[in-house]
Amino acid sequence: MIAAYLVLLIPLIGIIFFAVADSKSDMGKINVYFNAICLLATLWLAINVLNQGTILSTSKAFLVDPFNVYLIVLTAFIGLTTSIFSAPYMAHEKEIGKLTDRRLKLYYTMYQGFMLAMYLVLTTNNLGIMWVAMEGATLATVLLVSLYRTPESIEAAWKYFILCGVGIAQALFGTILLYYAAMQIGDGSNALLWSVLYTNAQQLNPEILEIAFVFLLIGYGTKIGLVPLHNWLPDAHSEGPTPMSAVLSGLLLNDALYAVVRNKMLVDGATHSNIAGYLMMGFGLLSFLVGALFLHRQKDIKRLFSYSSIEHMGMMTFAFGIGGSLATYAALLHMTVHSLTKSAIFVTVGHAAQIAGTQRIEKIRGLIRTQPQVGWGLLIGTLAIAGFPPFGVFTSEFLVLLATMHSYPWLAPLVLLGIGIAFAGLFRHIQPIVYGEKPEGQLPVKANLWPVIIHLGLVLWLGLSIPGFLAHWFSQATVLISGSAPL
Amino acid sequence: MNIEQTDFYTQAILSMAALIGLTSFLMLGQSRLLRLIFVFALQGFLLTLTTSLAAHSLHNPHLYISAALTLILKVIFIPWMLRREVLHMNIHRDVQTLKNKTFIMLGGASLMVFSYYVLHPIVQTTAPVMLNALAVSLSVVLLGMLLMISHRQAVAHVVGFMSIENGLFFAAIVATKGMPMVVELGIAFDVLVAAVLFGIFFLHIRSSIDSLDVDLLNRLNEIEK
Amino acid sequence: MNWLIAILQGALFIALAPLLAGWLKYCKCRLQNRKAPSLLQPYRDLIKLSNKKPVVSDHASWLFITAPYLIFSATALAATVVPLVVVDLPTSASADVIVMVGFFAFARFFLALAGLDIGTAFGGMGSSREMTISSLAEPAMLMAIFTLTMTASTTNLSGAIAHVLNEGLVLRPSFVFALFALILVAVAETGRIPVDNPATHLELTMIHEAMILEYSGRYLALIEWASQLKLMLYGVLIANIFFPWGISETLNPKDLGYGLVAILGKLALLAIFLAIAETLVAKMRLFRVQEYLSFAYLLGLLGMLSHIILEASR
Amino acid sequence: MILFSAYLAVLLSFASGLLALIIKQRQLLQSLSNYSFNNLFKNQFQQQAWVDKNLEIKHFPAFLRQAVFILLGLSGLFAVIAGLGVLLSNQVITDQIPLGLPWLPWHIRFDCLSGFFFLIIGIGVFAVSLYGPGYVRSYKEEQHPFASLGLFTGLFVAGMLLVLLADDAFMFMIAWELMSVASYFLVAFQHEHAANRRAAFLYLLMAEVGALAIILAFGVLASFADGFTFDALRESKLSVTWSSIAFILALLGFGMKAGIAPIHVWLPEAHPVAPSHISALMSGVMLKVAIYGLIRFCFDLLSEVQWQWGVVLIILGTISALAGILYAMMQPNLKRLLAYSSVENIGIIFMVLGLTMIFMATGHPQLAALGLLAALFHAFNHALFKNLLFLGAGILQHQTHELNIDMMGGLIKKMPQTSLLFLVGCMSISSLPLFNGFVSEWLAFQTALQVDVLDNGVLRSLIPVAAAALALTAALAAACFVKVFGLIFLGQPRSHHSEKAHEVQNKFMLAGPALLAGLCFFVGIFPSTIIHLINNASGQLLGQTLPNNNALSWLWLAPVSAQQASYSPPLVLIAALIAAGICYGYFRRNPLTTVRRAETWDCGFGGLTPRMQYTSSAFTMPFRRIFEKVWIIDEQIHKDMKGAMNQDVSAVHYQLQVHDHSWPHIYAPIAQGVNDLARQVGRIQTGNIRTYLGYSFTTLVLLLWLIS
């Protein structure tokens, strides 16, 4: 359990450190160190879970089970690789005069703050704390979105703030309702503890839980970026610094979905009707299709990929909604591979935008000829995110399709349509970006592409074969969520 | 259920619920910002009262802390900040005309009914007072959203946002006798940070569009031109 | 013995081909009130050509020189497949009717290439037209023949003819269609009026002649002979498939003699009909030919369908 | 052993791809070799000298290219060995590889059907690897890095081989998509042209949609089975409706890859723009993998074949065959023409497969075996000659820098060897006797002629129509390839480039096509060699072999019975040789008649110029008139006028463009629809935060209302 505390403690120290540190110091590197240590701590935690199974802290405040342990490691991992990417990236931004030292300091402080919030969302056993941490994540990132202080970035941040704030307030209402339902069957002090609620799920009042779930879904769904609650997402992704987009897409959305699924498990236990599943399927499919359509008319490369995130989150939500072991397994896997791939893409996108000096798609051309590593990284990342094997995204999409075909065959054509449209939407923009002759005056930038290589390598690995321990966690989590193991 | 059969606490809670609901309506109909802020502070004060009442009646001392936090944050700090902002921007004399004011008010009323309707299934399992309290808090949440939808000033948005928060608090206190302490503190912390951030944002927005009208924040859109 | 007969029959086929051409010309001249050349004139022409020194264009490649040999051998091979006086030939077994059509295609392929080889406008024109017409004619011919082969349930020509012969006189609607289709195709493929005119060198109308414009000497002889062979081949096909009576079924010399007489008679008659038709009908425009051939194709198809629907239905 | 060589083939192709990646790491290798020779293998001066020489900056790229293609060639060789091994021993080998999903390792199954396609791929890859080093030398390293070309070629081949080995849906799809993606990169290899990018995009998009359809098809089966292994899928019990849905999905998916009309549009775009040896692999080999998929899915996985499916295949096949060859005829671009001709050939294969299905479903498995024989044989033949022709086109492009056949001409004298090889390809594809194309067409006709055994009136009349269409297709193909060969090699050079062209220096570039041409001829003469192999495959797949096993003698080909039909290519060859020999001898006897060369007579016209020759569009003009409705013809004639009153014509400009009907009628509306929809959807993002809040509010209220 010490490991879990350590995981929380390190970013907390990080916040304090950056808050008081001298802004002249090499903060990028220090940020990497913090994240690296944190990753080690999460690995320790993971090993503990691997050996002992589910860990519940003595105060029952923290819970680490197969469902969240891999997400914790993933969070730390993406946090680390993104920080590796962000060090030279932010230095470059400072060089070209977009940032000052003070804002850089703010950036690193908030980076650690965001990481803390993420870890807290994942590790806490208390649904109330989960909400607090979720809101904390919004608060930590909102200033990062407006870091450049351009009118657009301020607008984006404001929308992000208001929409997510209002949205997450709904989640709090849902949590209160949940608490209210739990109060009726037990004592108040433990009534928000997920582990307690989960064991007593059958006794909870189904009507209240259904209503609560609506609020929770709308609330956390805003953060997931479910259509029509998604409107903040592309703005925030496109206007903030790119490392921020990477962690938003890779981590925040995942964690919001995690929160929804945790709550869905309770609702499923209580109601037996599949109302939660249907709602999630509906939202998921809608987001998936609308997100895919949005891809087509994008002019900004980061907006493009943020819509792709909406689309993928839609697919995961849909898959969790289907229920069933296959779909759940697929969704869990998809969470992992989407985070890895999307953050890798944002890294390359960040470099691409720096190379071209703009985020406008029609200005970025001939990347492969300008800087082959970035161009290939972007192209292969896009292929991976579009669901081409042997990358892991394919595996999950494959399973989702099969599960859809199995449970709701009439929805399968829609899913198929969505994947097709999304693919076309991505590639019609990416192809001209990476291919072709390089335009005048487009020069390579200093870039560290190891995060991309590592991420895509991992996604490739997951596509070819899922390592034993991860498979074990996935299937345990699947059992936990859907009640049965995959095949 | 007849109100005379209930204890004093319940009666008081119900009255508070009614008052809070009323303040929400008042806010919805307000077109002057300063008055809006005042009503918001009033709502915060009512909430503080409710919390203390609950703390007293239910012998739940940590609710006093909540009450104090509410008082500081929502009755004093945020209204003060907003007021300063409004005065600074010199928009306190502006009268923002609401389109379809009657329509909005009617909508607000039907939202209240709707809240009862939605929460009705709960009645079978709980005391009706809870239903009332929850319904009022739900309608406060919804009215808060409606307020944000209908008002164009960023200040009004903050007020709406905070009043949603008030509704939630009310629900938490009345229906569930307060959340666990750590959660309450966390929420209060979030509200504080949010309030600070709002302050920062007012500054930024002002410097970027020289106004606090959110309708002017529409650069980022997907509409084909 | 069988093989010997088959080879002899093939040789006979090749030898008789110019005679048929001569006879046709003779009939036509008589019908048109002209003085006819001798029946043996085509032989004389061939001998004359083969003894001449051939002149070949500078632009010609090896293909131009090789093509006549290939064209002639392919046509000759096709001829050995078709029973002339006797059925049950081993050559028919080694190459059935589809292969026969394949030989035609082979010959045509090289003829058209030879037309293109010199690089003149005429050659290209001839090749283009030839390929157009044949690509419509070939399927029509296959359809007509398939009607027969499906009736006989064999694609072996000897077998099919023997089958028709043994069945006696059966009136088959499909055969009527197939007969007409085959006649139409034969006219088109052998370059007779109304599709082509073997006697003209007018650029707007000619097809076959345009391709072989540059040939001379023995090469021209080979190609001329091959086209005479082709004419005879179609004649024999029509005669022996639809009117097989008289063809020998044994290797008995008497039967063989009868068979020879029979086929000569049938061919002579056919040639007269063709001459009459050529005298009466005017040549049609090139772009009318497609309608003509589509009609043939349709007839072939109708023949096949009527066989399947009317005659073999269960 | 057999499986080992199959694995080896896969691994070698991977290895060749990875090897290509080190082209940029020369210095690393140099230091590595220095290190190892100094420390590990001391005193091995000869080897060291050899290694050092190859690592020199001058030799290294050439050396590496050689090495990469040698590995690729070995991969092809082992694929052939594995394929032949399994076909001759007639066995089924299964295995598992611990990759894939945790509960589903990759299942491997290597049976005769896979083996046969292994053979096809192996031959194609081997020929390409002979050809490749010479061809890719012309690419400039900065513009077209060899690393990506080599890498994706290796992956492409490996993907194709893995598709054949797959025995579960998951691995199948991975391999399938690996094949698609790798070939996508190859299509996009010369990405500086916008047309290439567009083609690549279209290709990948359609590959993706097709793959999704295949996944869904597997999904249908899997929902009635437990598990994704093919063994489990075989056991699934489906109603006719569901199995028909699965069939349609599979047809969509595999058909899209195979290039069946009207979902063929990617094919004429993508094949021409890839490097020629890749076009050869894509057209010659990859399309066959799609055929394999369809056969595997329909005959193996779906337990019951329905005759209606056969009808669908026949109709689609007929349309593709006719449309393919007609479109091919109109193309002035050689590789585009060849690509359309692939559509035609795939159409023929589909048509014959349809016949097979009908016979299978109506209880005539022996005839079904005949049909399968014809289909597989044609697939094999098409692989040979299409590969050959694409490689030939590559040589032409390499030597003349042209692909427009209107710009060539007279090359038979400049490039005699190439022209001979190309002629063999043209003759095979035109299905002339003595070559392989004819044999498979002959078999197809034989299959169609068995229609008498059927009871169903619809089928009895449909199949003859299809046979008629097949005959028409063959005749049109001959016309088309007369045009191709005639315009490219014969006549006079039409452009400066072709006038200056000369034979390729690198003899290996000719060796690949020569191998294929030799096989075309060999198989045309001794078809029984291949038929014997296919017979084993159909024995395993359908449980039936040919009705007449005597067909397998080397001399005679009589698949049904000797009475019904027989063909003996060796005898025909001998007879042809004798006939040609006799007349050659006879006519050459007179020494006075040696050939005299002279100016072209041309009706005495004189002054012949290359511009007077027939062009591609002139040659096909009659066809254009006859089949007018098949194309969208955009013919424009502009006259430059001059002189008094502008009455005299000084110059005439003629422009002809021929378009595919499927664009404006199928694809453009879809693209337009998606765009419109996207624009409509875009409207919800107004940029106004109050609207956004309204969405949340409405959603909340709606959901609450819904729930209560």
C-alpha cells in the first residue's frame, strides 16, 4: 500500500517543488525525473497487485484492483513520455517567444497537479473523492489551456472551464443521489466507498440509481467528450500546448470513462435492467459517428485529432455499453492502446506544427521529405489509430465489431460505417501532410521522438500479443465489470 | 403528508428549500448584474443557514465547518469578487434585456414540476421530505443551467455555476445529512480554486475581448462560412 | 492407320481449298454475266506468288516475316480438326472445337499484328476493324457450336457429327438458329459481302485486304491460301454439322469415296448459294456490321437457350 | 519440414524487409565489422576484405539491394517448396503460434488450398526478386528511399503468406491488413504526384472498408459458434438468411480486394502508380489472395453453399469481365490497361467460382471440382502472365520513361528480348492455344457446358449466357492485346524516347519475366502438372476430385471423359511445328526468292511518318462506337481557324477522355453525401457557449424524462 501513497505523494512534492522553484532551473528535466520516479512507484504498486491481487488500504480509502492498476501504470507511463517530449517542446516554445519563464513554471506545476489528480481519480475508493479529483483535474488543466494567452486559447479555456464545471456538477448530483441510496442501507461513513457499495449493490434502490446514473453519465460524459457534450474538447485540445493535448486525450478522457464504468458497475448490480448499458451505447455510438463526421472538415491538425479522440471514446463507451465479456475486454484494451497511440500522435503533431510554424492543415506539407522521423511517426500513428493491424487498436476494434455482431447485429453496419468514415476523414488530411514535396522554408526542428517510437512499439506489441500479466488483469477486470471471462 | 405532522426541523428544511428555490427564480429573472449577485449571496446565506440548522439538529458538528466554508466562499468571497468585477468593468448599470423573459420563467416553473416528476419514483422508498428537498435542489441545478443559457454576461455564468453548486450542496446536506468530511472539504477546495480561476479568467477575457459578453467568444467553431 | 487417314484428310483439305475459291469465283462470274477464270486459277496464282521474290518493307520486323507461316499453320491445324470425309479422327480428339476456334484466334492475332508491324495507316485500320469484327463474330460462332456440342454432349467435333448422324433426322429448332448464326459468322469471318469485299482495295471498306497490303511473294501466297482454307473450313463446318449425311463412319475405302463425293457436292452447293447471296446483297457500312454480328450472336444464344429450354428440359 | 519451409518463407520475407532498413546505417555496420574482425574473427583477411569492399560507400547500396532481393527470392523459393510439398503429399498441417489474443493464439493451418496459393505467391515473388535489383536502381535515394520500399515489400509478401497460413479469424485479419497496409505504402511510394496520393488513399480506404466487411462476415459466423478459430467457425450452424448475409459481407470484402466491378475503382488507380515490380505482385499475386479468401470462406467455412450465391457470383463476374476488358481497351496508359485487364480476369475467375457453387449446391460435387479446377487454374495462369506483363511494362518504363502506349512503337527492333517475352504474355492473356490462358478458358467452357445436368430452368438459361459473355470477353481481350503489342512494339517509334530506347543491360531484369514466360508456355503445353496439384486441393476442400482422373495423364486433358472433351496440347504443338516446318521448308527451297527490303509501299502514298500510324484511340474507335454506353466518353475536337472569314482549318486538336461509370454513379454521390453530412454536423458546433450549455441541459432533461 505504501506504493500507492508514494504514487500520490510524488506529484504532490512535484507541485510544491515547482511552485517554489527558481524558474531559471531546468524544469523540463526535473519534470521528467519526477515522472520517472512516479512510474517506478506505480510499477512497484503493479508488482504488488500482481502478487497479492486487489489491494484495499486499511482505511478503505484507496483501492487498487485489476481494473485500475493498469490504468495507473499507463498514466504514469504516458505522464513520463509526455514529459520527455514536453521538455524540448516547451523549450522551443520559449525560444520563439510564445512563453515566459513564469508561465513555464506554471506549466510544470500544473503538470504535476494534473498528474496528482489523475492518480487520485484512479486510486481512490471513495466516489466523492473521485469527483473532487476529477474536478481538480479540470482546474489544473484549465490554466494550461490558456497558457499562450491568445484570444482563442482564452476562449477555449473558458469554454472548457464552464462546460466541464457545469458538467461535473451533474456528476456530483449523481454522486449525492448514489450516496443517498447507499445511506438507506448502511451507515453513512462508508456509504461512498466503492468497494462497500459494490458488495451491496443488489440492495441499492434501482430507481434512484438509474436517475443517479443519468447525472453521472452526463457529468463524467462531458469530460469523456460524448456528443453532444463534447464541445469543449476540440477547443481545449487545439489551443493548449501540445503536451497538454497529449495528456488530456491520453489520460483525462480515459479516467472520466473509468469513473463512468465504476458507477455503471454499481448500477448494473442494482437494477438488472440494462438501462445503463443502453444509455452508454447510445451516447457512444452517437459520439462515434458524429466524431467521425467531424473529422472531414477540419482545418486545424490538433482539432482533427481531438475529434478522433471523441470518436474513439465513443467507441469505448459503446463497447462498455454492450456489456458482455468480449466487448468489455475490447474496451479495456482500447483504453490502453488509444491512450498510447493518441499521445504519440500528439507528440508528432506538436513537432509537425512547430516545423510548419502553424497548426493549419493546409500549411503543413511534405513532412516525410522535411523530417522523415516526424512524418513517418505521424503516418504510422495515424494508421494505428485508424485501426490497422498489427497495431493494438485493431485488436480492440476487431473485438468490438464481433461483439456488436454477436449482441446487436443491426448496429454493426453503423459501427462499420463509422470506422470507414473516420478513416477517410483522418487520411484525407494526413496524406497531403506527410506526403509530397516539401514546401519552401520548412525546416526540421529539434525533436525527441523516443516517446513516439516507444508508444507505437508498445501498441504494436499489444496488437501482436498481449503479455500475460496484462491479459490477466484485463480478464479479471472483465470479470469484475461484465461478470464473465472472455471466452 | 401534512406539514403539521412533521417535526420542526423538517418544516424548517422545507421552508428553506422553498426559499432557495425562490432565490433561483429570482436570479433567473434578474437583468441587473449587481442585483443578481446580491440574490446569489442571499442564496448562499440561506444555504449557510440550512447547513447550520442541519448541523445543529442532526448533531453533526462537521457540518458547521461546511456552513462556515459556504459562508466565507459563497456569501462573502465570490459575491465580493464578482461585484468588484462588475464595478470595474462599469457594467453595473447595464440592463441586459432577456429575450422571452416570460418564456424563460415559465420554463423555469415547468422545470420545477419536471424535477418532482423525475424524482417521483423515489417516493415509495423514502420520506416525502426528502423528495421535496431533492426536487428543489434538482430544480436549483436546472435553473442554474437555465440561467447560464439565458444570460450573456460572464458574471452571470459564474453566478449560475455557483448556484448549481449551491443546489448540490443543499441536496447533500438535506438528503444525505452531509457528505463525508473529506469529500466536503475537497468540494470546498475545488470551489475556492474555481472562484480564483474565475477571477483570473475575467482578467484574461477582459484583456482579450474587452468585454465580458460570452457571445463574443465564438472564434472556435465548425460552421462552414 | 487412323492417324494416317487423318493426316491425309488434312492434306486433302488444304489441297482442295483453292479449288473451292476458284469455284466460288466461277459461280459469281457466271451469275454476273462475266467470263469466268479457270477453276484452277487460284492454284496458278499461288504458284506464281510462291516463286516470286518477296519485297518487304524496311520497317518490318521478324514478326512480319514469321506471321504468314504461323497463320497458315494455325489455319491448317484447324482444318485437320474438322471431319471432311470421315468422322472419328484422332486429330479431333487432340483438339476439340474450342481449340479450333482458338486456332482461328491465333491466326487472327498474328494477322492483326502483322498489319500493325509496318506502321502504315492502312495496316492499323485493317487490324482494328478485323479485331472488332472478329471479337463479335467469335463468340457468336462459339454459341452456335455450343448448341451442337450440348446436343451431342461432347465438344469433340467428330463425336458431335457422329451423334447428329446417328440420331437420324430430328428437327431441332436450336439447330435452325445455330445454322443461321454460323452462316452469318462464316460470312463475316471469311471476309465476304456484305461484311467485307475480297475483291476491293477501297480504303473505306476494306478490312482483310488492308492488313495484308504490304505482303508479297510467298508470304502473300501463304496468307491467301490460309484465307481460302478458312472459307472452306466454314463451308465444311456448316455442311457437316447440319447436314452430316454422307460422311463416312468407317475407314472402308468405299465409304470414304462416298464421303468425298458427298462433301464435294455439299460444298459446291454452298458455294453457289454464297455466290448468289454475294451477287444480290450490297456491302454494308462498317458500323452496320455490329448489328449484323449482334444478330448472329443473338441467334447463337437463342439456339443455345432453345436447346436448353425446349429440347433438354426435364 | 513442409511447415518449416513455409515459416521460413515468411521469416525470410520479414528479414528482407528489415534488412532494407539498415541502408542508412552503413557507418554503424562498418564499425561493427571492424570491431568483430579485430576482436572476434582475427586473421580472416579474405572475408574482411570482402566485407569491407561491400561496405564502401560506393558499393554498399547496390550490395544491400542485392541482399534484400536475394532474401526475398529465397522467401519465394521456400514458398514454392512448401506449396509443392503440401500439394504433393496431400496433407493438412496445423500448428499454433503464441501470438495474438490471450485465449486465442495464432492458429496455423497449411493445407492443399493454401499450398496452391503459396505456389502462386512463391513463383511471383521469385520472379520479382530476380527482376527487382535492376529495376529499383533507378530510384534516387533522397527522393525514394530504398529503406521504405524494401521494408514494405518484405512486409507485403509476409502478409500475403500469413493470410494463407491463418486458421483463425483474428490472425487472418491481421495478416490481411498487413498485406493491405504494406501495399498501400508501396502505392504511395512515389508520393510526389498528387495522383499517386489520391490512388493510395482510395486504395487504403477501400481496403479498410473491405476488411471491415470481412470482419463482420467472420462476426456473423462467430456469433453462431464458440470462438474465432476456423475449426469453430466451420461448426457454426447458420440459418440460410444468416449464412447469406455472411456470404454477402465476405463477397463485399474479398470482392473489393479482388477488384470485382463495381467495387474495382481502386485497382486501376493504385496498380499503375506503384513501382512496376510491386504492381506485378499486387495484380498478379495479391488479387489471388483475395480469391483464396473467398474460396476459403465460402467453400470451407460456410457449411452449406447456396446456388443463389453462385448466381450472384456469375452475374458479378460477367459484369466485371466485360467491363474490365472494355475499359482496359480504352486506356492509353499501359499499366492502367493491365490493371483493368486484371478486373476482367478476376471476373472470369468469379464467374467460374459461381458455376462451382451452383454445381456444389445442386449436388454435383464432381462438376464442382471441375469448376474449382478451372477457377484455380485461371488464377494460377493470371498470376503468371499478369506478373509477366507488369514486369514487362516496368522494363518499358525503365527504358523509355513512358507508359503511354501512344508514345511508344517500333520497340521490337530496339528491345528484341523484351518484346518476345511480352509477346508470350500477350498471347497467354489473349488465351491463344499452346499457352496457359487457353487451357483455363477451355476448362471454364467445359464447366459451363455441363449445364445439362441442372434441373433449375433459371440456371440452365443463365449459364449459357455467361458462357457467351465469356467468349466475348476472350475475343475482346485478344483485340485489346493486339493493340497493346502492336502499338508498343510494332510500327515506327512515336516518340523520341522510344526511338532512343535500347534493350536492358541488366540481364536479371529479363530473367524474371523469362522465367514467367517459360512457365506460361510450359503450363500451356503440360497443364496436367498443375491440374494434378489442384486436384488434391479440391479433394481436400470439396471432398471430390475430377470426374475423370485419367485427365491427369501428361498427354491428354480430358477432365470429364474422353468422349466428352479432350485436348492434347503436346500433340497440337508437335503438329503445329510440323506444319510450320513443312511450309517453311517448302517455300524457302528456291534460292532466287530471298527477301528484298524496300520502302514501304502503302498504296504508293509515300512519305510515311510515324504520326500516320494508328493510335490507341484510333484502334479502339470501332469498339467505342459499338459499346458506346459502357463508358462516359468525353470527346472534344477543336479546330483552329485562320484565313479569310476564318474559314480555313489550320490545325485540329483532338482530345479523348474515357471515364468509368462507377465514379459519377456510385462513388461521387457517397463522397458528396459524407461531405454534406459532415457540413451539416459541423453546424452543431456553433462556437457559442450558451448553445453548448443548452445541449447539456437538453440532454439532461431528455434523459431524465426518458428514464422516468
